[in-house]
Amino acid sequence: MIRIENVSFAHGAAPVLHDISLDIPRGGITALVGANGAGKSTLLSLIARLAPLQGGRIVVDDLEVGACRSDELARKLAILPQTADAAPRLTVRELVGFGRYPYHKGRPGRDDHAKVEAAIAAFELGALADRPLDTLSGGQRQRAQVAMTYAQDTDYVLLDEPLNNLDIAGSRALMQLLQHLAREHGRTIVVVLHDLNYASAYADHLVTMRAGRIAEAGHPTEVVTADMLRDTFGTEAGVHHVNGAPVVLV
Amino acid sequence: MPSDLSLTGAAPAPLRRLLPGQNARRLALLALLLAVSAAPYMTLGSRGNWGFVLPFRGAKLAALVLVGMAVSTSTVLFQTITRNRILTPSIMGFDALYVMILTGAVYLLGGHGVMRLPPTGIFVVNAGLLVLASLALFGTLLGRAGHDLMRMVLTGIIFGTLFRSLTSFLQRMIDPNEFAVIQVGSYARFTQIDTDLLAISAVVLLAAMAAAWAMRHRLDVIALGHDAAINLGEDPRRGQIQALVLIAVMVSVSTALVGPVAFLGLLVVSLARLITPTPYHGVLLPSAGLTAGIVLVGGQTLMERVLALSTPLPVIIDLAGGLVFLILLLKGLRR
Ligand SMILES: Nc1ncnc2c1ncn2[C@@H]1O[C@H](COP(=O)(O)OP(=O)(O)OP(=O)(O)O)[C@@H](O)[C@H]1O
Ligand SMILES: [Mg+2]
């Protein structure tokens, strides 16, 4: 479980997160949604210690973020930031290979090579494996980044808008893979999504953020309503139900 | 957001990586080349007493190789922690800072005061001051301007010009008789190397190189950027500070031995990246060190022994290195 207690954060003088407390349960997909600038990326980067905590506490299972060893956390939790700009000259295989660094610290073994190849296969990157990232399309690069996170093989995976640049096949394949990881391997996936229909279709929990605070949390069928769209996103959109699942009309 | 209209069907780009083992073969080839260029340096054009020539030239050869390794390693470290391939410690004014500290010492203590101190002591104090000064100046800069190439270039130009102007200002205030004491001039010299400092330089440099080598895997990760490094469990800030200390130490060694080297670092590291294209410092560090040795020893052999020193080697190196700098800068700004 990821336990967030009374976390506040400010960029300079501008407050971004206001006293956030939230439990993200173990196992399953938790989708984090909210308007641009609501503080989703900031919250994720605090959980993954990319920015230092200013107030409050975050605990991942038994590891306290900021107090525990960073390399120990790297074997428990992986993050894919919203703008991942890792060295553009790396090849896909080299990038994915770095996902194993927390385990081998620079000396990959046979097991590490096998996991890298498995990640490359899982994201259908075989034909691109030896291409430098800066020769790939935006969606192909995004798949390579997610594959690196996958190769890191952690219990907790934080993904900030992983569907960026992916076409519908790529988006569905990624969400199905995440669902498989959550259901079959007990992984905990926290994913920032902008497309509420993907969120309702795949998430087990939906958390909404509004201006630096948690607004609603619950199962997508309870949370995704026309009222929520008005309050959280400030837009009037209809919500229908298809086979019991909410679908936002865009 | 990059536009993404070509998810499939993009033309395959040419392979930029070598096959496994090819990097190792190229490293071996570089080592061979270095040995081949060292042999004529030791033997060519000497008349008479080998018992005198060999140790004399051997010391100079060792100094050239040490300088090459110091300059190339510090350049690689600097480019990794600043995440660019254009700037080097020299371009950012590290060696100008060293000369300024030395000149300041002569100004304060007087040339004879400095002369009376042991050269090793001066070197150690100077190197220590350079470490502190570069942490103060560049340590704060790294976190902030790290991604803004233009800002780093301008900062380097301002620092370098400032240090050099202060140095010449101090030199003007120094008694002309004491002026000769400032052994480190404003240009590099590979013919008259100060071999007094060779032993201490070798010890300090080997320690710094060992530390850099021990960091090689962490440097690979730090090169991925702040967020990616933290995600993989490395603290980029700690690595940057450690690298900065090593850079200051290695710049001290090379500047004390041969003076400021300007574009040598950029030239040899850019060459090494072409010869052994790799994201791994375990390959790049030795490759850059060997390339630097070849450029210095081979170049010096050509200049001193074959062409009988018509043009000083630093002029050629700076010409070539300066050209590389311009090309990289224009390419980097266009990107
Ligand atoms: N480096 C920064 N300096 C100052 N303010 C920042 C910085 N990064 C983010 N902010 C501000 O913090 C707030 C939250 O940003 P954050 O990136 O967490 O939003 P988000 O919910 O992820 O938005 P989006 O959906 O657009 O990605 C925004 O108001 C943003 O302007
Ligand atoms: Mg965001």
C-alpha cells in the first residue's frame, strides 16, 4: 500500500498540493485524473522521491520515502515521468537495459538480459531494438520508455500519462498489459490518465484531483458522473452507461 | 509534443552502434597506436648517450600521457554531469581559474616567497583551492542551468574572461623580476614540461582516475538525467559533486604540468565518441584517454622529431578543437 499523509507542496511561493492524505491499495490499477495543473504529476514525483517532500509523509509498504535507501526503493517502485527525456542517443535495447540497473548496478547477468528481451517482446519493440531513440516516432519512443519501466520489474509502477502519443491499438495493448500485471502478478499500478473512458474501462480505483486536493475516490462507476465532470473539469459532458460502465460523450 | 504520424513504416535508420566486442577491439587498437607513437618519440633523432636520453624522454612521455588522461577524463566527467557534448572544463574556465589562483599567490607572497615553498606544497594548496572555488562557482550552476546550453556557454565565456583578466591584472602589479616565477603561462607548452611535479601529479592523477573508474556505472545512469537517475536509485546531485571534485583535481594536474589546454579535451573526447560510440563510461573513459595520449604523443613526435617544430602542437590542437567546438555548437543550437 502507498500511504500518503498530510502532504503539502509548493513550487517557490505558489502552493501546489494542500494537505493531501490518500491510501492507494495494494494490487490493481489506480487511475489519477484531474484538470491540467491540478497537481497529479507533482504528487507522483513526490511518491517517487523525484522532488523532496516539504511536509507530510509517504510510505510505500514498509519503506518511508525520503528516509529509506534510494536503491532499495528503486527495486520496489518505478516511475515513468510525464516528460521522460532520457538520452536520445541510446538505442531501445540500451534504454530498456537501464531498467535493470537497480539490480545489477552496471554488471548485467543472464537473468537481466532475459528480462530486457522479455520487455522488448512485450512491447513489440523487437524490430526497433537497435535503433537510437531519436530516430523513432513519438509513440515508438513512448513504448520504449514504458518498456524500460516494465523491465524494472517492481511491485509498484507509477505512470504519468503513458498513453501520450500512443495510437488506439498501442493504448489498448498497454492498458491490457497493465491489467494483466495487476491481476496475475499482484502489481500495484498508479496511472495518470486524461481519457476518462480508458480510466473507467481499466481502473479498479479512480481518484480525482482538483486544485491540489483530492476530490473524489472510488470505483469508476461511482466517480464518473456528469456532476464530477462539471466540478472537477469544469465541462458539461454527458455520461452514458454501456454494460454498466460509464462512458463520457466527447 | 512531437507529432506522431508515422508510428509504423518509418525508414530504418542506419545502425549507429557497433557489434558486441567491436568496442573492445577498437580499444586494443588505440592502445597499439599509442605504443606505436611512443616508440619514435623515445628513440627518434637522439644522438649518443641512451642512459641520459631514455629517462629524460621517458619522463616527458609519462607527463604527456598523464596530461592526456587528465584532460580527457575531466572532459568526459564534465560533459556527463552537464549532459552536453560541447562544453569542457577548459571552455568553462577551470584552468584559467587555476592560473589565477597561482598568480594571486605570487602577488600576495611575492615571487621569492613562493619560490621558497616546495613545488609540491604549492601544487597541493593550489589544487585544494581550485576544488573549493569550482564547487562554489559551478556546484550551484549545475542544478539550475544544466539544461540550458546557451546559458552554460555564456557563463563559461564570462568566467573564463573574468579569470584571465584578473590574472593579467595581477600579473601587471607583480614585480617584473618575480613575474618569471609564474611557471604556468597563458598558453600550453608540450616541449618544456615541468617534470618536478611529475611524481606527485602521477599519484594524484591515478587516484582521481581510479575514483572516476569506480563511478563509471553511476555516470552511465547520471547521464540519463535527474529523474531517470533517481528512479534507478542513484542520487544525481551526489554524483555531480563528486565528479566536480575529481574534475578540479585533474585540471590542477594538467595545468600544473603543461598550462591551459583550451580545446584539447573537446577534440579528443569528440574523436573518442566517434571511434567508440557507446553510452557506457567503462568504454568511453579508456577510449578518450588513449585518444588523448595518441594525439599528444603522436602529435609531439611529428612536430618535434619529424617536422623539427615548425609550428607548436597546441596551435594545431586548438585549431582542430576550435573547429569541432564551432561545428558542435552550430549543430546543437539548430537542434
Ligand atoms: N517547476 C515548476 N515551477 C513552478 N510551478 C510549477 C512547476 N511545475 C509545476 N508547477 C505548477 O504546479 C501545479 C501542478 O502541476 P502538475 O504538473 O503537478 O499538474 P498536473 O496535474 O500534472 O497537470 P497536467 O495534467 O497538465 O500534467 C501547476 O499549477 C503548475 O503550474
Ligand atoms: Mg502532469
